[in-house]
Amino acid sequence: MSLHPQLHAITQRIVQRSVASRAAYLAGIDAALRDGPFRSRLSCGNLAHGFAACGPTDKSRLRGGVTPNLGIITAYNDMLSAHQPFEHYPEILRQVAREMGATAQVAGGVPAMCDGVTQGRGGMELSLFSRDVIAQSTAIGLSHDMFDASVYLGVCDKIVPGLLIGALAFGHLPAIFLPAGPMTPGIPNKQKAEVRERYAAGLATREELLEAEAASYHGAGTCTFYGTANSNQTLLEAMGVQLPGASFVNPDTPLRDALTRRAGERALEISALGDDFRPLGRLIDERAIVNAVVTLMATGGSTNHTIHWIAVARAAGIVLTWDDMDQLSQLIPLLARVYPNGEADVNRFAAAGGTAFVFRELMDAGLMHADLQTVAEGGMRQYGQEPALREGTLTYVDGVRESADPGVVRGVAEPFEAQGGLRLLRGNLGRSLIKLSAVKPEFRTIEAPAVVVDAPQVLNKLHAAGVLPHDFVAVVRYQGPRANGMPELHSLAPLLGLLQNQGRRVALVTDGRLSGASGKFPAAIHMTPEASRGGPLARVREGDIIRLDGEAGTLELLVDAAEFAARAPAPNTAPAANDLGRNLFALNRRVVGPADQGAISISCGPATADGDIWNYDAEYDLGRDAAAAAAPHESKDA
């Protein structure tokens, strides 16, 4: 089927907006490409350092400079369940390379923190900035100019976006991303959430809570809910930079090992010394970015990607905006119900049809670009197939034509909702986002007084003291990138979910983030401009009436405009903290950009003679918010 005209129009707007920056990025790729292997340009001393520790065969091949050398960037550590399986990947990849007459070396490691461990703790304030550190660490690993292709071992949260940004800085190199797969199912996510809420109400002991958590997070592999980590995997497939169907194959299985081997083979085949050169920076174009956003909306993925994929796009010279995402969300139907949008985990999603079913449905309906060149030989259409082992050989077979579980995944003709999972909210408090697909329709609108706090822990204390109103909107401010690194506020989810279960109407409004695992109650997050940039949140007072309408895409403070404008911003009452390494990120907080520009604290994208092409004002342009709020919205049938 031909491309849907509105999808074409949105893509073309992104292309036109990105003409100068994309051309500068591609010119940089062309300038980086030289004749022959890059290491042939190294001096003898440089090269000798590069292969000094290799065995005789690898050393001989690296000396000769006529066979490809695969660079491995790994986020392995054995604290993260999702990354523990990567311990043995480098040896698998080295063996694959040797069998092909090539070589492979670990080019570098990048940090990989677990948001599940730091939730509600001071260490969470390092989480968002870890993405930028990972991008820089990736560049350091590849800076030796020893490699002809690259592979990236990473799964979770900020790790994949950081690897992508770093890889795009070396966009002249072919690249493939390798996942580790999800852990096998534990207790149902709904059961875990119920224990958390009972604990928040004082009805469950810590021992009961720990038992439930341990039964959910019980082994190697990615956490099984559809949060940021698993959203990362579907978006990588949608852009064609991960092997088809690789996302949700469990660790330590023959099929998982076969996919790892094939990824190594394919990375060497698409190097400049192979027969099918496919540099990453050429593969990730405007269509690929749109495919990622389409998939995010169709599957109800993590809100974190409304920040991360703007940064990823910029790294490729592409200007993506929240307005683009909002328009795509209103066009793309919701095809999946995976926790927190439903009760199923990602294993059940994969068994019901998974990414292959979703991609084929979208492409057949003209709602996804099918004409991309990808790391797979068959292009995007191959991503509508599933990997399988036949007599020990990896092959691809057609995915299911009908959903194996319509309660988990459906086709375009009968979606769960006509529109996608996310919505942009506009109003006199600025712009924010809501994960609408996680909230039941009857809870998507609220009008209630504000309870204003500058730290999430204060809200829990107010509840314990019994002083919260029956219905309220929790305004948790000074949680943006500049204030404290924009931590996730997942620790509030059990409390607010509990209160909603009791028949109270509650919502969250914040310039911070909320985990991709959170849902249930309406939450306006990523509020921009943030309070620390002089945003309107700093002038909200206790008891002000706030109206949030997720369906209409509005968030309004119902206060006289003149009175509100005359108010002085309230100071940040949260104490400054310098423990857990937070003092080392003071510069990042000072220079970081707004959430709707990717919350970037490093140079990202093509540089100009004046420096980074992505300059932005120190203070956010409130006028742009007003203009965006007044702009008419396109209908799905436009």
C-alpha cells in the first residue's frame, strides 16, 4: 500500500526543517570516509599499540590491514540483569570474526546504571546525564580509528540512546545493535503493583514487598514490563539497525546465540571491506526517525523517548519536535496492550505476534516507511518476519497473520484505540506530555486544587500526616534537567495509584520524568519550560485550581491571568545535595537544554564554524508555547 498522505506530509516537514543540519551531517560522513581501512592511516607506532595484546592470527590480520576489524562497544556489567548476558558476547563475536577471516576487539566500555536500583534515591539525578556520558564514552572507544564496523551491546533506559548518539558521531561506520533479550516471566505485573500499593497503604510488610519484587525481577534479562528498556528495542528494529525479531528472544537460548553470531557476521559484511557497505549515518534518516516514533505510538511505549529520540535525531542532523510526535500519535492507532498499558508482559507480547505483526500491520496500512535500507538484507519488509532455528541454522519465517492474543496485540482494522499512546498537553503552564494509553478514559480529565511540593518525598509525608485533599493535582516542581538532572518520579506511582483506587481523583504535574513503567493516573510530565528556567510552575500556589484534559490535549491553571503574571516565582526549597557523585554533574545541569530539545548537556549533531549547530537560548521562549497552543491541529483524515 502507498504511504498514508499525512505520514508523508509529516515526514516531509521534518525533511525540510532539517535541510541544512542534515546536509552538514552527511558532509561530515563523506569527509570521514577514506580509501582503505582507517588503521592503514596510522603510524607504525600507533598500529603496534593497537594490536600489541592480540594473538598471532589476529595480529597478522591487523598488521596486513586488508580484512575488517569489528569494534565492540559494551555496556556490560553484572549488576544490571539486562546487561549481565553481555559478559560472553565479545568472545562469540571474536570467534565469528575469525571464522570470516576478520578480527574483532572490544573498543571500549560505557557506564550502565540501573534506574530500578536508583528509583527514589539521589543517584537517580545522574540517570539522564548518564546518556550523554555514554555518548562521549562511545566516541572515546571508537576514536582510535582502528575499526571498519561496530556493534553495540546495550539494552536499558539511557544506555541505548547514549550508544546511538555516540555511534552517529561515527556515522561513517556501519553499526548493528545487539540486545540480550527479556528475562522469562515472573509474577504478573498487576500482582506486583497491587503489593506495592498495599505497602504504600501500610497493609503489607517490607518482607512481603521484597518477596513480590524478587519474584518479578528474578533472573538474567531485561525487566519484562514495556518500559524504556523494551521500548528501546522495538524502536531500534523500527529504524532497521537491529536484526529483525531480535528484541524479545530470551537470554541463554540457542536462538539468542544464533542472533548474536549473525549480527557479528552481518556487521562485517556491511563494512567498507565487505560487499554491501551500509554506514549507520546513511541508514538513520528522517524516515527511520519517523518509523521509531510511529512504533512508539503504536505500542504505547515509554515517555522517556519523547526526550531521547529528539536527541538521537539531532545527532543525525535531523530536527524532530514534540509537535511532530503529537501529530504522529493522533494518526497512529494503538495496537498493543503491554504493562503498564495492559496486563501482559513482553514475553506474551512476542508470543502473540510481537514486533513482526505490528510492523507488517503498519506497513500494509501505509503507516510506516517500508522503503528503508536497513542492516538486514531484505530491508524493512524483513522486519515483518520472525527469526527461527531450522536444523541449527538461523532463518526467517513469516510472522502470524492474525494476532494470537487479541487482548495483547491487534491489527490496524481493530485497534485498542484510534490514536497512539502519547499526547502533547498545551496551556498556560507551558507544554508537557501524558501517556494517555496507560490511563483509563474515565480518569483522563480532572479539575482539582494544586498541592505544591518541591520534592516527591514531601507528598508521601503529607499523605502520612492525613492532610492531602480528597481530590488534588500534585505539582512536583524543580525536578527538571537544570534543577537536578530530571530524575524519574516513579516512587510516587504507588501512592497516587492507591488514592485513585480509593475513589479519589488525583493527577501529577511535573517538570520531572515518570518511569516508562508508570501509568494508571493522569500525569503531565516533562513540563517545559521547567521551574528552574523561570517557567510558570514556579508561580503555582497551593490551592490553585488546575484542569487537565488528556483527550483535548490541554492543561490550564484556572487563575486570573493578570494575577498569575504578577506573582513572583517561588524559590526551590529542596536542599542541594552533593553526595553520590552529584557534585560532578554541576556543569551538566548548568548547560543542559530544555526537555523538548532533548535535554542535551553535550554538543550533539553537526558543528558549524561557531560551534554546535544546536544552540538555544538560556531562557526558554514562552512565546513559542503560546504560538504552538494556538496552532490548529490536523485531523486524521486530513
